[in-house]
Amino acid sequence: MAGSANLVDGSELKGVGVPSRPVVRGDQTSAAIAAASIVAKETRDWLMRRLDVDYPGYGFAVHKGYITRAHEAAVVELGLSPAHRRSVRCKAYAGGSIVPHVPHPALVDPAPQPCVRKGRSAPAWRSLPPAKMAAHLLATPTIADVAWTAESRVRGESRADFVVRILGPAAPPA
């Protein structure tokens, strides 16, 4: 429609090929911007809950894409998941100590790869016998599946069932 412009919350969108009109505090002054903001946040939250199921251990459902100390710790422990952006680096990824455990999907086959960290020894739990490793993994849900196996869960399979299927029954606590 001639003479119309897309309302944008905050600053002007440049280089998108459509006219835009920035509205300062647009979500407070425009019902259309407020509605779009709600839809965007709900969509992001839904997506983060899905990622939390696909990549357990990172806390995606809790932090919803914002960097938290717990998420930084998970990235240091587990490496980057395929869901992590490679174009933006936070301080948890700085220094090159973390090597992504799965390169860009266009560069590899779709099979998941175990997490690899450069310049550090493997965590002690990785050298445990299978029954003790299973017990440790069941007691530590922040360790993502891709950190200890290249296998994938069967649709609907619980973490406990998955650990038992791959490693066998867990050892009883000592």
C-alpha cells in the first residue's frame, strides 16, 4: 500500500527493502508492536523448550536464549551444541578453549559427534566403567547426551531409559 510503513520497536531497520517507521517504546505505544512482541517472545520460548528436549544439559528451557552462568558452565563442560550460533561469541566461548562438537551442518553428515575439548584432559567420569558412568549420568542431568555418546535417543525415550540402553543398568550408589 502506497504511503504505508512497517512499525518497528526502537530503531530503524536498514537494508531490508521495505520502508519502516521506528517507534521509541513501541511496545508501550502501539498495539500492533506489542502484539508482535508477545508473539515473538512466545515463539522464542516454544523454540527454546524444543531445543531443551533435543539438547538436554544446556538449560535452554530455563534461560530461553539469554546467557547465564549455568549455561556458560554447561557450554564449557559439554561444548557447543548444533543449536548454538557460531557468529556470536560470548565470554564462555572466548579464548578458543572450546571446539564445537558438531561443525556447521552443511559441512558434515547429520550423525552427532561426541564433544571434543582442546587442551584439556577428559572429565574423570568419562573413564568410569559403564555401570558407574550410567549412575553418574543419571545423577547429573546437565551432561548432554552428545557429551558421552554418538547414539541418539529414540523418540519419546527418557534419559534413564536411554542411558540404560547404551551403558546398561546403573551401579547402585556406594
